[in-house]
Amino acid sequence: MGRQAGVVLYVFAMVTVVVGVDVLFFRHRFWERLMVNVGIVLVFAAFYLRFLKRA
């Protein structure tokens, strides 16, 4: 149960960052917002795969 809770918190943190950046910087710019959101998700995925994933 602890691992699942950690993953849920990690996904919640990612969603919070994406929504925060959208609201603060890219409210009315669709393509810029989309590119930044994809970049944020890729950074979170790379960090997860590098440091948090257990084999």
C-alpha cells in the first residue's frame, strides 16, 4: 500500500505543477501551454524512471 500511495502523491504533484504553470503563465496560449505541459510530464517521467522506479 505504501508504494501505491507514493505513486498517487507523485501524480498529484505532477498535476499540481501542470495546472499551476497553466494558470500562472499560459492561460490564453494553447500551443505554448500544450508544449510546456508535455515537457513537464516528460521531466516527471524521466525523474520517476531514473530515481523512483524499483526493479
